[in-house]
Amino acid sequence: MNGVETADVIVVGGGPAGSACATALIRGGRKVIVLDKESFPRTKLCAGWVSPGVFQALGLDPAAYPAGLHTFDHLVVHAWGMTLPLRTRQYSVRRVEFDDYLLRRSNATVIRHDVREIARAGEGYLIDGAFHAPHVVGAGGTRCPVHRHLFRAYSPHNKTLQIAATELEFPFAWRDPRCHLWFFDHGLPGYAWYVPKAGGWLNLGVGALSEPLRQRGQNLHEHWERLVTRLGRLGMIDDRPLTAAGYSYFLRERSGPWQNGNAFLVGDAAGMATRDLGEGIGPAIRSGIAVAEGILHGQPAMLDDISPLSVDELLNGTRRVACRALLRLLGVAPRQLPQAA
Ligand SMILES: Cc1cc2nc3c(=O)[nH]c(=O)nc-3n(C[C@H](O)[C@H](O)[C@H](O)COP(=O)(O)OP(=O)(O)OC[C@H]3O[C@@H](n4cnc5c(N)ncnc54)[C@H](O)[C@@H]3O)c2cc1C
């Protein structure tokens, strides 16, 4: 096709899902173009909490990660007036650095392009009349154009699983190096967080299921103000004015559909975030790799094995079993969702 860029696979979106998918495809010998509407490094609203399993999935030693990485020895969970310090090894990253690093590491051809139209063309897909490939992977986040054009009719996002989140990341000489999570405070159907980061950065935020929040006549702003007041009172922040910004995404619902012909969805575009903590980076990376493997081996995309629960990684033994049972009781972990191995 004249004037049309071609590849084996076009990945729409260069976040963790897209870069993980591109990395695996390129290692498997495929020519990949990643299209992203932003120029990297770009800002992504996110607390940037990552588990050791994320580095494992990436085949990356945390010690070899070249940008800022903060290690937590504790997650401090606050709920129903109780405080539970959980000993665990977890990390925080700055997404502006992490996503840029992963995308560069993929060695993909990255083109800045805001995808608007996707049409079936012959055996493949034509994007905005300018890019063609036999396979297209939608890794464009919540409002991914691949979902909009090729999936929406038979895979609409489930509004009852929509998370609204508001947050701010700012330079701050924090003193408490632990990650704090406040669950269900003042009827919040979600949690608020305090996530310190390397290099003197702090991320604060609040996330909740949108529908129950609306039904309770609440909004995120009032919970944000409550968090800031609480942290000020505890001496964990100073009295500078803090204004947060918002974003929404979808939690994991059920099996697929993640594939339509040779088009695929991964990460937030597929609604992969965990049901309990809304963790999206790990599921994005795992789904990107799983879809790449499906393409490389000519098999259907298999995302069922990716756990829909963060507790599967955070806890083990009886604590995991007990927590899963509690989540079922609360309706957070329905029975039809896949079980951890
Ligand atoms: C406030 C907040 C806090 C969070 N905290 C955490 C956390 O601590 N830990 C965690 O694991 N998860 C967290 N998440 C979830 C996590 O951020 C997402 O699940 C994750 O970023 C999904 O990655 P992705 O690659 O699917 O999408 P994204 O990271 O959103 O990447 C999508 C990419 O697609 C590009 N794109 C979009 N539209 C187009 C288009 N039309 N054309 C071309 N390119 C396009 C975008 O520019 C972007 O670069 C949080 C989310 C929010 C909102």
C-alpha cells in the first residue's frame, strides 16, 4: 500500500500493557509499531505501587531498574478504626519514568499518533489510512480506540465496575517511608492512599467505585479534602495547597472477550484491574505478554490465568485463604472469577 506504514502488529498505546506486548512480540521476531497520542515521557495519573511479581513478569531485577524505585517493608492498612501493619516487600515507581523506560526497552518503533479510525482491510486493519497490519492490539487505556471501533458492540464496559480516582504527585521530603491505605473511611466505597516515592516524591489519592459513591450522595473531592486534613493533622504533609486530578478505569469482570478476529484488548482497554485493590499495572503487563504469546503461537489470547485479586500476590497461606473468603463475603470476589494457582 502506497504511503502506508506496515508492520506485523500495530499496538495502540505505549503504557505498560502496550510496551510489555511489544517487547514480547519483538523478542519473538515480529515487526511492531507502537502508536501513542502522547510523546514519552508522559504523565499518567497513578499511585505507582508495583509488586515484586510485576518485575518478575517483566524479567527485570528491581536492582537493575535505572529510575527511582522506593521499597516498602510495610503496607499499613487502616479500616473500621483499626490499624494493621502488614509486613511485605512492595515497591513504588514514578509512572512518568517507568512507562518511558519500558517503552524504550521494548525496541519498538514508536510513532506519536492519535488513533481515530480503525477499519478492517483485507486480512488486517487499516488505522487512519496511514498504518496497516494483520494484527492490532488495543492498549490505549480506558478510552482505547480499538475497543471503541472493534469491541464495543459485544464487549461494553460494565459501569458497576467503574473506578473513579483522584490523586496528586508532588515533590515532598516525606518522613514516613511506609505505604498507608485507608479503607471505607466515612462510607467511601474504596480507599485513600499515601505512597512515598524515591527522590523525594509523594503520591496521595482516593479511589472508589463510581456507582455506590454516587448512590451515597458523595463525591471524591470531599474524601480528598478529608485525606489531606487527616495527613496534615498527623504531620505527614505540610499546609501547602494540594489540588488533585481525576481519571476512571474498569475492574476485571469475567472472561473476555479480549479477541475479535486478529484484534485484541489488553490492560485498562480490556478492564483488567484487580477487583480488590484496583491494581492495574501488573494485570496490564501480564495481559500484554499473554496476548503477544497468543499471536506468536497462532493461539487464542488466554488471559484467564491472570488473577483478578491483588491479595493473591500480597498474602500467602492461611492469610490469603481468609482474605479471599472475606472478599467473597463482601461481594468483591465473585465465584465465577478465575482462581489463583
Ligand atoms: C489515580 C490512579 C491510581 C492508580 N494507582 C495504581 C497503582 O498504584 N498500582 C497499579 O498497579 N495500578 C494503579 N492504577 C491503575 C493503572 O494506572 C492502570 O491500570 C494502568 O496504567 C493500565 O495500563 P495500560 O497500559 O493499560 O494503560 P495506560 O497506562 O493508560 O496507557 C494507555 C496509553 O494509550 C495511549 N492512548 C490513549 N488513547 C490513544 C489514542 N487514541 N491513540 C493513541 N494512543 C492512545 C495513552 O496516551 C497512554 O499512553 C491507578 C489508576 C489511577 C487512575
